Amino acid sequence: MSDTIMNNKNISQDNPSAWRNPWVIGWVSLVAVVLIVNATMISIAFITSPGLVDENYYEKGQDYEKNITKRRAERNALAWSYTTDFPSNPIINKDSHYSFNLVDKYGVALIDANVSFSAYRPSDVNADFKIKMIETVSGRYEANINFPLKGLWQYTITIQGHEDTFSFTRRTSVLAQ
């Protein structure tokens, strides 16, 4: 009699109590692990929310293809051209020198333009920044840029010259020291 009672308390497939069956214990453990991992991931998502949704996403999305075509036509009509001298892989928290030359469709340097460097971090909107580029010589614009975080960045150079606007976008990967 004591052997039968002892066997009913052991973990075994033959045990009539479901909570002593290793298959039940395994499945319950697996479900518990999945739920804990999901709860952890959801908590991290809320705590570190980067806020990547654009505030005017609907307005920007309307007639997207038409707007892109219009911008391309305007850009082609301007016929401005540029040559860049950008670092290929800047280093975190270290000034990197960005410069470019800009000429109009006649090959004349574009002077007195309002030029800005806008850096966008895809994973964290709080790290985005914008810097004004300075004209050092006729048609040459420069700035020292310091990226605060490593990883992928997208930056846009926007040139507002006289009555026209021109921009171009690049991506870079900022390296750790």
C-alpha cells in the first residue's frame, strides 16, 4: 500500500495526477516562458518608445507618387549639381567634417544660400538634430557634425537659394570608437 501511495507522489507518465505528468509540466513551463518573454518585450517597447510615427503622416502620404514626380521635375529644371566630401564612416562623439560644392545650371557657384544639415535617427526620434552649414568660399558649404549615437543615420542636406529649394539625402553608419 505504501508503494502505491509513494508512486502517486512521483513525477511520472503513469501518475494519474496531471500536475505530476512530465508532459503537462513541460507544456505549462513552455507557455509560462513565452508569456514572460512577451510581457518583457511589451514593457521594453513602452519604456523605450522612439516615437517613430510622423505627426503628419496622412498629409504626407496623400498623392505621394505625384509629389515625388513633381519634386523630381523641379529638381531637373533647376539643374543644380554638387560634389560632396563626406566621411564614409564617422565615429561617435567625434567631429566629422562635411562639405560640398554647389553650382547652378550654368556652372556658376551658388552663393548666399541657406543650407541645413538634418540628421534623422531611424530608431530614436529624440536623437535627431539639425545644423546650419556655413559658406566658407563661393559655393562651398561646410559643417562639423558630431553624431551622439552609433548606428544607422539618415541625413538630408537642404539648400534654399534665392527662390528655389534643392535637397539630397544620404545614409551613413556611425561607428563606435
